[in-house]
Amino acid sequence: GENVEQHPSTLSVQEGDSAVIKCTYSDSASNYFPWYKQELGKGPQLIIDIRSNVGEKKDQRIAVTLNKTAKHFSLHITETQPEDSAVYFCAPTDSWGKLQFGAGTQVVVTP
Amino acid sequence: EPEVTQTPSHQVTQMGQEVILRCVPISNHLYFYWYRQILGQKVEFLVSFYNNEISEKSEIFDDQFSVERPDGSNFTLKIRSTKLEDSAMYFCASREQGLTTGELFFGEGSRLTVL
């Protein structure tokens, strides 16, 4: 089965700084790589995703980079704001659509 | 905006009791999932459901668990005889028709507390 590792487990950043979270996976059959944001008391919500034929994707302050050879993908948040504070999960996905979540990264943005 | 809805938001039950968690997926979605999240831990896959049958299940999804789509809108998770370790947040999720990968839409979750 898929082994997913996510680092760091917690990340504290000053407002305006950048945050980077890395996810490593083991299943070479994974071909879809989403990042989910979970706010307290809510379900995970997709914030950005990338497919295996693309190396990088950007959406305003959020970007995802994928290195399929090395089996890792990263979430980049620039110009962090207090509302970015949440738990972020990577969830590499196989061709059957099954997500395997990483352990999560608690991001705290301090004003 | 269409959303996945789950009921109840919180259920407290005694160990050994049966529990049914209900979900209404987004209307044109055909792939359905249950995940659970024990407090402070990661989200874990339980089961996927497509075309009125289970397509995949995890080791967690043992004989005490079952899923059903009793009508055209509801998708339920039943736990026959709850254990203390079943206490968790249970999330239902659905995916759009025709896509095996792509955005998974999650509900707000049902918190189950087993005493």
C-alpha cells in the first residue's frame, strides 16, 4: 500500500513570509496529487492539485510542485495571512481515485 | 454551491450499540467514500462505493461496518456494534461522475463518541 510522509508536522510563520510543506509517497502508480486544507471542526477542502504530467501549478499565493522521479510534491504558500492557519494534508491518489492522506501539517501564521 | 451534507453532526452512543451515519452526496456524483479521523490524527480511508457496490475497503472496514445507498440520494455508514475505538470524526465524500481522479468533496463530518 501507499506510504505517505509529510513534513514538517508543525510550521509557524510570520505573516507575510512563505511556507513550504513537503510530501513523499511510495506508490509509483499515484498519478494525482492534491493538497487539502482543514480548518477546525470542518471537513478537508481542496486548495490545489496537480496531475502527473505537470511539474508545477500555481494559483495566486499557492503553488504545488511535483517531482515524480523522486516521488515527492510540495505545497508553497507565499505572503502568508492569518486565515492560512489550518492543518494541511497531502493526499496522493491512485488511478482508482483512492486518496491516502499524509499525517498533516499544522500551520500557524502569527501577525 | 453544491455540497455534501452529513447527519448527525454529533452522536453519542453506548458501546455495543448500532450507529448509522447519513450522507447526501452532491447530486451528479457517482463515486462515494467514507473516511474517518481520530482526534488529532490523519484522515484514514474506510471504503469507496460505486455503481451500488463497494469498490475498495481498508483493513479498518471490518464486518462491523457496512455501507448502503438505500435510495437515489442517501449514502449511509452503519457500525453494527460500536467499540470505544470507533470514536472519531467520520467524513463522507463524493466525486463527480465520469472522473476516477479529481476533486473529492467532503462533508462537514459526523462526530461519533462511544462511551
